[in-house]
Amino acid sequence: MKCSTNPDENLANAAAKIREAAKKGAQIICLQELFRSQYFCRLERADLFDLAESIPGPTSATLCSLAKDLRVVIVGSVFERRGSGVHHNTAVVINADGNMLGMYRKMHIPDDPLYFEKFYFVPGDLGFRNFDTQYGRIAVLVCWDQWYPEAARIASLGGANILFYPTAIGWHPSEKKQFGTEQRDAWKTIQRSHAIANGVFVAAVNRVGFEGTRKAGLEFWGTSFVSGPFGQILAEASTSKEENLIVECDPRQIDDVRRNWPFLRDRRVDAYSPILNRWLD
């Protein structure tokens, strides 16, 4: 999905796409990261905190109504105002009856050129959660979380069949020609590796379009995709078009893969305590 500078326009666009996906048979529908606005973290501006809202709030209320009306599960991303001076990058999970099952607050917060998220967000404090939806057990992680195998492992150990990653990632204009192909390839590879290592489905949901100025802007590379539990790409969107991907995920495939590639069986949980250190001196 592309995003304009008008939050209400973006919410209406998202609602229309949710209805379109439900009409095509979707049961669990995931929106991109911070879909209600353009990716404001390109800039460090105090006035952009005005985009934040409480949960429950206007965005979650709209998504709850849609979920109930369409009998679908919705994963939506919200710039959460938890309290004065305390904000999170939060995903809400809404069941098919319109009730909110809970929230996931983004745990890993980047601070890179044009990704100044530490200016806006407090790291999450809810852990890596699972949600029992009407259509299956899922986990939600957000964007920068997708580079961390620890997050995917813990979420998978909770029993999730699908890991959803609402995302906002793209190319810096000055880097695309030299590094663009390998950057996007690394992004796909790390998420496919989570599917393989854990024997789960992975769904990455990214935005498209150019936002900002040529000097300080991002070209979001889309490429939303769903990976099967052995890393195979089941469906993939383009780098530039608004698209809905409707992908069937059969949980029986998880058992089949894990029986033949028993990575979870052979884990040496007695030997992994060093990973709790920042660095091994």
C-alpha cells in the first residue's frame, strides 16, 4: 500500500483493501507498519508526535468494526501514545468477532539515517507474544525485529503457525544503484531463514512508493511475501504496485517439515546461556 500525507485517506484506503482481501477469501489480514501515515521516522520533528493515538483509539476502533463486519482477523500497526512522552510502535491483533486479542510492542528500535525511530519509540515491554485467533495461532513482530533470529525463535516456541512482520523498508536513493539488490536480497533471506529454522510460515508486509525528498527520502521496495515452513516463497508482490496477496497456509505442512528437519528437537538448550551476554570477552 502507498501512503499519502493524509491519515484519514490512508485509513480509508486500508479499509477498502481489507474489504477487497476478505471478498477474495482472506481470513487473517495484515497491514504494513505505520500504515496510517507516511513513514515519519525519516525526520526528527517533535510536531510529528501529533500523529500518535491511544489504544483503544480511532484506528483500532475502525479495524475492530471491519473485523466484526467481515469476520476476519486483522493485524494493524499503530503509533501508540501510551502516555505523555511515552510512545510505542505497536501492532494490534483483532479477532474475527471484532474484539482485540492484544498488542505487540516493537522490541528492537533502529536508529539509522532516515530511520530515526529511537526519537519516537520506547522499546516494547510485552515480550514476544502469541495470539490464538479464530483462524490459527499467530505471532506478530515488527520491521527491525525481522533481522533477529532470537525474536523469531521465541515467538515460534510459543506455538505460532505464522509469524507476521508489518514492515516499512526501502532504498536510500544514493544507495539503490550500488547496494539495492543485495539489501533487498538480505531482507528476504533473513526472513526465509526464520521460516526454515523454526518450521513456520512467515508473512512480511511492506509498503510501496517514494516518500520524502530526493535528498532525504526513501523508495519503499514493497516485495511483500509469504514463505512456507521450509523457506519456499509461496507468493510475492512487486516492488512498486499496491497489491493484496491471498496465500493459503496449511498448518499440516509445519508437522511435515518438522518431522523431517527436527531442528527444534535437537536444540541444545543446556548450552545456550552465553547468548544472554551482549558480547563474549
